Amino acid sequence: MTETALEAIGISKRFGGVQAVADLSFAVPAGSITALIGPNGAGKTTVFNLVTNLFLPDAGEVRFYGDSLRDRTPGEIAALGLLRTFQTARIFPGMTALENLLAGAHRQVHFGAAWQMLWLPPALREEASLRRRGEALLDLVGLSRFRDVAATSLPMGAQKLVEVCRAVMAGPRLLLLDEPAAGLNDTETAELAALLRAVRDIGIPILVVEHNMSLVMNVADQVIVLDLGHLLARGTPLEIQHDRRVIDAYLGVEQEAV
Amino acid sequence: MDQFAQIIVGGVLQGGVFAIVALGITLVYRVTGIINLVQGGFCILGALCLYSFQSDLGWPLPLAFLAAVVATTALGALLGAATFVPALARLPNSSMLMLTAGLLTFINGLALVVWGSQPYAVEAFTGEQPVNVLGILVPSQGFWIAGITLIIILGIWYLMTRTTLGKAVVACAENPTAARFMGIDVARLTLFSFALAALIGAIGGAAVAPILSLQFDGGSFFTNAGFIAVALGGMSSLPGAIAGGLFLGIAEQLAAGYVSSLFANGLALALLLATLLWRPQGLFVAGRARRHDVRDELRVARSVIRPGARTVSVAALVLFLFLAALPYLVDPGFMSSLVITLILFIAVLGLDVLMGYAGQVSLGQAGFMALGGYTAAILATNYGVTPLVGTLAGMGLSLICALLLSVVTMQLKGAYLALATLTFGLLIDSLTVGLTGVTGGPSGLVGIPSFALGPFVFATPQEMYYLVLAIIVLLLVILTGGMRSGFGRALQAIRADQTAAAALGINVPRHKMAAFAICAMLASLSGSLFAFDFHFLSPEMVSTPRSFELIAMLVIGGEATLVGGLSGAALITLLPILFQPIALYKTMAEGAILVLAFQYLPDGMLGGLWRLIARSAAATPAIADGTVAERPSS
Ligand SMILES: Nc1ncnc2c1ncn2[C@@H]1O[C@H](COP(=O)(O)OP(=O)(O)O)[C@@H](O)[C@H]1O
Ligand SMILES: [Mg+2]
């Protein structure tokens, strides 16, 4: 039996008249990529907000490697290693692409302000190694040439990749990605897929919300389908592709549109 | 009982004045979400214009009054159209707050140029004879003030509730974006509210002119009182502004009547500090319709020109050699000004960590200078403590104050730290003036010894210069180490986007607190050195205008550059000394430079310089918006 990275138990959230998430339970196994799909407004982003306590759930509980996340602030949850990206890229303006990545590495900094201010060798070595990691990551997603460019001046697709890389730099124990491929062109999507697989292969599980079906089918080990806040189906990409209810609710429409 | 009634009458009158200023501030706040510190400047301009038209030109009162109000309002509309409104579209709230502080400095300086520094008195509108109402003597001007206040309140009430314009203001206050979609021209409305605030300020200022002694910097007094009233009453509520003004006026008069006037001032500020810390939504308003967050989304991208490590090393070496050789290059009489420049630069360095990197605003940097300066000076002068220990004691005290201030404000978004630090600075101002027995009062503390380290005494400007230079080099090495690595990046991430920073596991409150602590301790160090250098310390050397000056130095020099502030400090300190004739224009120029720098020089002089170097050296191709980045090679 594989370890469970994240477990949601009966979480619900209502906004006024809208039941955005209804009594939803799911699990994200460690060491794998889980995709969360569903039509617009299905409640996917809300699930992320509930998991990271940006909104407090009306009911239910979320466990992260067995620890309850109840009563923790978003900052504390991030500090535990549950990192997320936002649907609209939230790149830090006024910083270069590499600096954005390094800011993400905050959790990895063990020699803090005092060490850095005194230029002590351990802090210098740590900084140098973080830089190397950041540069390697930018290389992996084909953004090396943007390394020292203002991150906010990059094309939208590149910004989203930078945001994903920034979260990866944090050395997460689970990565939540909200529509990382939105706005990416085909090359960039391919690079994203490579990145996601690389991240999984170094042992970081991923929960990814995505509309791009070919990407989902390509990288996901498990797919969770959400509709109107309810769990509609769960299975391997192959099973989901042939699930009648999913095709009716979602995939059919999508495929016609394509 | 009689005395009590008399005091209450005095309190209501004074409160009416505060309420008028507060109304102006609230009006602009409701439309823009900006605390408009320039408001008091319009009051003093109205009052001084009234004096000039009446006494110098000999115009009759009604004509002089009208002309004073028209002239002030016109200037207000002009300043609004040229600075406030265009800046609002581009600058974040914190910068806007400082821009209005710059405008206030500009008006103070303008008044100094036009009216000089002597006090003026205006005759009461209808004779000086007080009126006896049921045994209570009410100054005749009191009826004018009460009447005019009432007319202003009714006028605003009518405007807000009965006219389309007023409804547009309300819509804008609730949601500017939605208002724009509804076809409301937000920019014009902003200008309208700004000019209307100037009008109210001018009328109020002219009305109270006869009961005050008018001086060029009276605008700061009005702004402080109005700002305290607004913060007490609840930021965005018009009735709250009136209630806050009256409450403040009565409380001050009671304290002054029964205790002392020093106590009155300190009490008001302590009251405000307590309010900001424990009930930030104000005393009189249940936390409704706070509009802080509306504009917080505006994130300003700063240029990301990163000069390479070699460029930086060479530039740093050249700068160091230049500074080290400077005493041999300049006239000895000039040395003491250079020392002051360097000492002030230490305070600017601290401000850069807080403002430039972490994006938090402190308007009370001079308060910490005063804390450090007076603590060290008093300990060294009266208790024989060594200067070094005195300096460290000052820094410790500043650290404690900074932590106390930040414990609560750091949890809140918006302008609370700025407001709390401004209040802190004003409180320290009133203490340094008032605690005559301890601080020497307005005439200052004399006989402060020279700084000394063991047997080494730093008595001459030359010796002091090298001491401060050594401290600065040390500080620059330390701060560069911190800012170039994880700590500095965490601060910049917080400045850029708090939510995203927290989502990366950055402990936002703790980092803000660390930045504030560094900022306060460096100000304290600077204040101590200031005292040991001058052998003298008086309140106005380290009072609130100095806080604004330090901000100007930082912004002009270049934020988040550490060393940039040196050029700002040098410019503002040395130019008036180099060109004596312009000394009179110093305050005005400071204000103007600050405002212009915010609008046209977002990266300061140093940023502009890097930009030029990077552009001319354009080895790297320009990408997208022309931002060029050199390769850092560390
Ligand atoms: N902050 C909010 N306030 C009110 N309603 C919200 C909020 N966030 C989401 N909703 C509603 O919840 C539902 C689910 O939204 P969301 O989680 O964003 O969907 P998805 O990400 O799957 O497209 C939608 O009907 C949306 O309108
Ligand atoms: Mg969504």
C-alpha cells in the first residue's frame, strides 16, 4: 500500500446559494500525479482554497501525510510543504525569473539572515547551490534565456512555468497546480509535461487541475472528476476516458469542441 | 463648574477646527483610499492668504476671505491635477501616502518662502470682545467658527445625499472598479474631491485664523490634528470624522485645563496610538465599509536591472576610495556637513530595508533617531555612561518600541504601520519638547561629550567622518549579505505579493517585524551619532519633518539599492550648504523633489544611472519592454 499524501474527508463549501464543494472525499497517493478535472465552475479552485485554508471548509477535514490541517494558517500549511500555484499566475514583479525561483526556495534556506549578513561560508555555499538548482530548473523548462529578465515581462505561458518552478524550488511534499497549462503553447505544454514527470520522479506528488485533456491523459496516474462540487468519477486516465458519465458531463462536450 | 463649562466650550471650538480638517481628509479617503496628509496645508494657506489680503493689501474682510479661499482652492486643484490624480493611477497606496507628505512639505516650504518664519495674527471678524452666554465667556470668533463648521457639515451632507455628484462619490468609495463601469469618471471625481477638500480646508483655516498664531509650518499642526481625529473616528466615515474631531478637541482642552498643555498633546497621541493598536477601525464606527483593500492589488514593478558582480565590486571600490579621500579634497569647513550626510545615510539605510525591500512605510524614522539620540546623550552627559554603551542602550530601547509597535500592526494590511509610526513620531516629538527636565525641552540638550571608544576620542569632524564611514562600510557589507540572499528575497516577495509569499511558506509577519527592527535600530544609531557629533541635540533636529526628509532621500536616491540613499542624503544635505541663496527654498524643494521623484524617477538616481549604464553598454539585447539585465555572476 502506498502512502497517502493528501486526504480530503467530506469537505464542503457553500457560497451564498452556490454549493461549490459538496461532501467531497478523495485521496492523493504519494509518488504519483493526480489530475483533478471538471467543467468550469465545478469547484476545483475552491478545493485548492479549502485544502490550503485560504477558505475555511463548512464541514470536513483535510489531512496531509496524516496530520490534520484544521486550524492552520495558509502560511503554516505552506511551511509544512504543501505548496500551491494560483490559477492566475502570481509572479513577483520587480524580480527576475531566477529570483522568483529563489524566492520559492525560502523553505530550503537553513542558514538564515544572520548567517547571510555575516557572509559565512555555509550560507554562501547554500546560496550558490540554490542558484545552481534554480538555473537547472529553468534549463529543464527551456527558460534559461529569460533567467535575468523581469519575470513579469515574460509571455504568459513562461510566467506560468516560472510559477510552477518556483513552487518546485520550495521542495514541496505535495504540489497543487491550478491550470498550469492554461495559456501555454504546444512547446511550452510539452516542457510542462516533462517538468511534471521529472518532479514526480524525484518523489514529489502532484495534484493538478487541468483542462488540457491530452496533457492530463499524458501525465496523470489517477484522475478525479468533479461536477457541481460532487465527485463524479475516479480512475486511471484510460478508465475515465471511457466512463459514460464523464463523457456525458464533460469530455463529450470538450471533444466536440476540439 | 464654571471652569468646566468654559473648558468644554473651548474644547468644542477647537474640536470644530479639527473636525473641518478631518472632513477634508475623510472626503479624499472615501474616493481614493488615500490618507491625504496635505489637507492641513490648505488650512494654513487659507489663513495666511487671509492675513495678506487683509493686512498687506488692505482689502475688506469679506473680499479678503473670498479671495483667500479662491486662491487656496485654485492651488489645491492645480496640485491635485498635476500630481495627486495622475500619480493615483500608477503608484501603490504607500507611495501615495508619502506623496501627500511631500506635498505638505512643499506647501510648508512655499509658505516659508512667501511669508517667512515669523508668526502672524489675524483680527477677529467681529471684534475681540468675548460674548457672555449664561455666564460663560465665549470668544466672538467662536460663533463664526461654529457657524462656518455647521455650514460646511450641512453642505457636505447635502452634497453626499442629495446630488448625483455625491452619489457618484459614494459609489466610488464602495467600489471604484464598478463605479468606472457605471460610467463614472473616477479621475475627475478624484480631482473634484481633492479640490473640494482644499476648499473646505481653506474656509476652515481662514475661519480659525484669528484664534491662532499663524506660522509657515502650521499646516503640519492642522494635518496632525485632523489625522488623529480621522483615525479616532474611523477612517471612512464623515460623522466619525466630526465625532473624532470634537472628541479630540474636548479631550485636549480638558487635559490642558486640568493638567498641562504638554500632557494634552501627549494624551491625544497616546490615545491615537492605543486606538490604532487595539481598535484600528476607529472608536466611533463599527468596522463597516473599510476600503483599504480595494486598491491594494496595484503592484508596481520595479526595474530589475542587476549590475553584474564585477561592475558592483569596481563601483564599490571607486566609491569607497572617493569617500576615503574626500576629507583631503574638500575645504575643512565643509567637513561637518559631510559627517551629517553620512550620519543621516545610516537612518536612510534602515529605511531602505523596511520600505525599499519589504515595502512597508515608516513615517516615524526620526522618532527612533530621537530615541537613540536622547537616550545616548542623556546617559553619556548626565550619568557618565560611555558613548558606546549609551548608543547600544538607545538601540535596545528602539528595538523594544519597534517590536511593540509592530506586534499588532504587522498582522493588519494597509496603512496601519505608516499611521502607527507617524503617531509614534509625533508622540516622541511632543515628549522631547515637553519633558524639559529630562531632554532640555525646546532649547535642547547641551554639553554632550564626543563619541569615544576606549581611549580613542572622536572629537574633530575629520575623526568623526572616518568613524561614521567605517560604520557605514560595515553596515553595507552586512546588509548586502542579507539582501542579496534568502532574507532579502523574502522581503521583496512580501513587498510584491503577500498572499503569494505566504503560499511559499514565507512567514510574513515575522519578516516584516525583522525589517522594522533593523530600520528602527539603524535610525537609533544614526540619532546617537548625530548627538555625539553636534555635542548638542534639540527636538527639531529629530522631529517628524526629518522623517519625511529621510524618505525623500531614499526615494530620490533609489529604493532597494542600499547605497542609493547616499546620493539622496548628499543632495538634500549638501545642496543648500553649497548654494547658500537657495537655503530658504530647501523645504519647498525637498517636497517638490519627493513628489517629482515618485512620479518621474521610480528607481531614483541610482536606478536611473544603472539604466543609463546598462543601455549604453547594451551587450545584452533588450527584451519586451526594454528592460535590460546584465548577467549577475555571483
Ligand atoms: N470567493 C467566492 N465567492 C463566491 N462564490 C465563489 C467563490 N469562489 C468560487 N465561487 C463559486 O463556486 C463555484 C466553483 O468555483 P471554482 O472553484 O472557481 O470552479 P473551477 O475552478 O472548477 O472552475 C462557482 O460557481 C463559483 O462562482
Ligand atoms: Mg478554477
